[in-house]
Amino acid sequence: MSTDAPKPTPRPGVPTPAAIKPHAPAKPNLPASETVVPTTPAAQSNSASFGRVADDGTVFVRTPDGEREVGSYPEATHEEALAYFARKYDELAAHATLLLQRVVQTDLSTHDGNEALKALRQQVSEAHVVGDLVALDNTVEQIATALTAKGQVEAEQKAAARAEAATKREAVVAEAESIAAQPVEKVQWKQSTARMRELLDEWKALQRSGARLDKETENALWQRFSHARNGFDKTRRGHFAKLDEKHAEAKATKQRLIEEAEKLKDSTDWGATAGAFKRLMGEWKRAGRASRADDDKLWAKFKAAQDAFFNAKDEVVAAENAQFEENLKVKESLLKEAQALLPVKNLGQAKAALREIQDRWEAAGKVPRKDIDRMERGMRKVEQTIRDAEQDKWRKTDPELAARANSMVSQLESAIADLQQQISDAEAKGEEQKAAKLKDDLTARQAWLDQAQGGLREFGGRR
């Protein structure tokens, strides 16, 4: 017989078996004990044992409910006809076994598995094959049972994934709300604005790659997130609107200060103008900042006017300092000359020499600022010493003071004489207590007299 067997033809009312194309999945990594065993001639022969061929060439398959006609294979022997339908069974059984392994041992989704099972059930129900149909049905039911279990696992995994996705989105929302709730005066606007944009990108990434949430949960989280973002954006716009107003006010103030500074820059009234620039600088600092672009330009104009004045002033001061250093040399020489007048030996000569030195001192002019105090203190000390000497001499030669001192001595001498007489009288009368008291008064008056006589001698009076 030729190896090219003729195609079977259906009997009237009996459909031709459809060609079953097994699904070709990627080869799974399975343990040796679970590897699919290819169909062998022995397996085919075993399938053929479930059928028979009638004398007229009709092929039947045995089932628990009795025999069922499956078709015929014209112009073929009974063995060939039976082998053909048995091979069709083996192909369908292999397809079912492979699907079972894909469901149990691979990451085939429940959805895809159910779709494949639906197609398999359709094929089985329409199959015209010879083989162990009970075993095939059992395989189909195993697939269904495995898909049910797999569906439960997937449901749990999806629930866990949704919970994790909800937690991640809650974290995004909570951070957005935290940023939006910051006090305006403490917000770092650049960082916070950038972070809000990053959170929106994170939200979108979670939508794309994360587990899908139920509509109610996702809407609630999105509303919170959107509210936080809108609130932050509104606060940011309000803040920068106020900031723009302040910048505008600061700009106007600084433009006015620049106009004043430019009017003063050519002044040679160094002291008054320097004070005016100090005042302008104080106002400039209090004015606050204009916008970054304006503030740098405004400061450049103000500083240019300020520098023009102070550079001119510094040139004049530098020239003055050179002259002041020369004046210092003259005054240091004059100070040494004045200090040589001390101690005062001849008051008249010292006063005359000091007047002449003072005239030359004034004529010498200013000295550097750092030396002013040192020089002035040195000259004041000489002047004060000579004034003290003059005051001392005057005090000693004042006639009025001498007269008052002489009168005091006379009064005390008279009072002492009276006390001595009273003491003698008291002792003569035996009044010892009175005499003792009078002696105390006499001692005190005698001490006063000694002091008065010393002062009298100082003022040049009698001894």
C-alpha cells in the first residue's frame, strides 16, 4: 500500500473530522517526571483499542454510554481507517495534556487559559476520534480545576498588587498634601514646585505600570492629589504675585536712589556727601530686592555713582594724608619742645615759651587721623601742668585768702586764751568735771589753730 493514504470521506450525515492544530507554546523548564511524552505508535495502538470498524467501513468509538459512530475512511483497510481516527484522538489528547501543563507549570494567565479551554471543549465536543474519551474528558476537567485554583491565586495576587498600588499612590498623595500644607513663609518654592512635578510623573508611572485600582479608590485618591496640586499652585501664584508687587516697589525706590546718587557723585563736599551716601545706602538696604534681572542692573548703576564719588574722595584724602604725615613730623618735634618745659621752674618763661609753641602747633596743620588723639593728649598734658603751676602760685599769693587766714588765727588765739582762763577759774573752784570738758575744747581749738597757722604761712601771712 502507498504511504500516502487517501483522505477519509464522510458518510452521508457524518461530518469529516476537523484538522486540529496543537498550540505551539514556548518550551517550559519542567522536571523530568512532568515532561510531556510524545505520541508513540504504541499509544496510537492503545487509542485504536477503543474503536472498531464495521464491515461496511464505518468506524465506531466505544464510550461508557455505548458505541458512537465517528466516520469512515473509503478505499482504506479497516486498520488504516481505525489508525487515522486514533491518531486524531492522540493529537487532541496531546493538545489537552499540553494545555494542562501550561496552566499548571507556566505563567499562562487565567484569562488566556480559559479561552484555550473554551476552544478545547469545543474541539472535544465536535471531535470524530477514536480513543479513551473518558480520559480526555478527565484531562479537560483537570484543566478546568487547575484554572479555578489559578484564578483564586491570581485574584489574591491582584488584591495584594492593588493594595500595594494603593499604598504607593497614597504615599504620593500624602506627600503632595504635605507640600501644599506648608506655611507660605517656609516654602522652598523651587524645590517644592519641582517635587510636585515629580509626584505627578510618579502618579502617571504608577498608572501605567502598577496594578489597576477600583474606580472609587482611584477617583478618591486622584481628587485628593488634584486638590493638593491645585491648592499649592494657587498659593504659589499668589505668593509670586505679591513678590512681583514688592519687586516693583523696590525697583521704583532704587531708581529714585540712583537719581539722587548720580546728582551727588561729582560733589567735593566730602564730609556732607559721604554722609548723604551713607543715608542712601541705608535706604537701599531697606528697600528690599527687585527681581533678579533688575536688581543686579540697578545695583551696578548705584554703585557706579557711589564709586565715582568715593574714588575722587580717596584721591584727595591720599594727597591730604601725604601732607598730614609731614605735619605730624613738625608736631612731634613741637611736642618734644613743649615737654622739655616740665617741670616748671620759671612760670613766666614757661608760659611764654608754651604760647610760642602753641602758635607754631596750630600753624603746622592736621595730622593723620590715627595720630590725632596721641598728639592732642601729649600737648594737653603740658598745658595742664603749666596751668596747675599758675593756679598754685596764685592761690599762695591771693591777699584776700591771706587776710581770711590771718583773721581765723587771731580768732582762735583769742578763743584759746579765754578757755585757758576758764580752766584756771574752774580748777580754783574745784569744778573738776567742768575743767575736764574745757580742756577737751582747748585741745580741739589748739589743733584748729595749728592748721590755720600752717595755711597762713602758705599764703605768706604772719607766723
